[in-house]
Amino acid sequence: MIITQHQFYREFEKIKKSSLTHSTCKLAIFVSCFDIDAIVSSKMLSDYFKNQFIVFQLIPVIGYIDLKEKYLKLDNDITNIILIGCGATADLESFLEIDINNYLIDMTINQVQNLISIGKLQDIKLLRKIYIIDGHRPWNLDNLYGSPIICCLDDNSTDDLSKEKEAFYYLINQADEEDEEEEEEEEEVEELADEEDDDDEDLDLEESLDRKRHKNEKKESLKVKKHRLINEYQDSLENYYQQGSTISIPSAHQVYDLLSTIGEISIDHLWLAIIGSRSLRDSYRRVYDIVYPGLKNE
């Protein structure tokens, strides 16, 4: 699910409200510990939550295997999870073996699947949310469009994914459509059997065969068009994932923007954001050149 920049404030308030408790820890922050940008980002968030008297776990991870092992050990009371510097490029719901049935609030799995198929992920109520603050790209499209439990903080990079979004939803809905087609075919077989019985009495056999031939030709034409469209959409997604990995924005810059929306920035936060951005200067000069001037003007 996508969290756009104008939704940052509302979503962060939800995190604060659901994490504020004196009896148990409900917030966990996973940070990629070999990533300077992620480390300073976690420092900014940690300082803020401490000032708000919110209890949290800060969990360093080394790669996705370590992330999975530590995630599976989390207490069931954890309602909010923040991943910093990791998570954007992996299908987290599948990788972390998340059973969404365990977190549904007053909803059935069929209702959830229907809402996912039409892109209304925000209408699905859950006991746990996983937030991704990570500039690594390309986004895994399942995180953006197929999972209500995974919340991706957007840097406006999803605005350019309209073609991929269309392909994603078309392909995930194919399974349901295939089941419906099988049911329709069974009904047609029964109808044809009834028609043949009627033909013996009332209709000419040749007329019945013509109708059957016309239906089959129309169905084959639709299948050819559908198969071609499926191939085009699959090629589109394959090209998207093969475009190569990069970073679109420093995590520190995203966290700084997040704190800015709630009016909680300070000179310390600014320096941490600058450190995180400068850590990308050698490897991702283009990203650095885009974000650093804005931070410098702060």
C-alpha cells in the first residue's frame, strides 16, 4: 500500500496513537546496520519516539535473512513495524511468511481479496502494519498494490508507475476470471445438452450446430486477445524489474520530511539528514545532487 507525502502526518499520528502504551512494547524499528543513511534515519526516529515517551525496540539487521529471522521472533503485541533502509525491493508479505488472516479486524479473507483486486487497500482494517522507509528501487509491486499490511512511504516515484500498476492488477485478477470462465463453460455445456434435446423435437440440427460454431469462434477470438494482453503485461513487468537497482532518495531525507510534516524538526535532525544524504555522494551522485541543495538551504 502506498502512503503519499500528504498522508505522512495522518499515518504517523496513527503510529503514535497505537504505539503509546506503558504496559508493553508495540513498536519495532528494523534498521540496516551497514547503511549510514539508514543508521542516521533510525537515530532521528528514535529520538522523536523517546521524546514522546513511546516504548520501542530498535533492531539492527544484516541482510534479508537476518531480517526474517528477527521478524519471526517478534512478540504478537507489536502493532507497528518500521523498516529503514530495507524492504522496498522484496515481496515482504511472502518473504516474511505473513498470514494476513491473523491480523484482520472484522473482515473475512474474501472481503479482503475483493478489496485488493480493485485497489482499495486502505479500506482493509488490520491489527499490524509494516512501514517501509527505503530509497532502494525498483519497488516491489506487491508491496505497493497487493498488500494492505505493507505501507510504503512514497517519494513520488510511484507517479511514474501507471503502466505497471495496470499490468499488476490485470494479472492478479486473472485467476478469479479463469475460475469464472470454467463455471461459464460448464453452464454452456449444460445449455447445449438441453438445446440438443430440444433440437430433436423442434429445431433443425444444422441450425443448432451453427450456433455452437459461432459461440466457439467468438470464444476463441477472445482467448487470443486475452492471451496477447497477458503476454504484453508480463513483458511490461519483466522489463520493470530488469531495469537495474538504484536509490531514488536517501532514507534520512524521507525521515526529515516526515518529521517536518508534524513540526518536529531541529538542527540535529537537519545535520543527520545531511550526513545520510552525503553518505550516498560517491555511489549515487545524481541523488545527492538533487537533495543536498535543499537541505543546505534549510
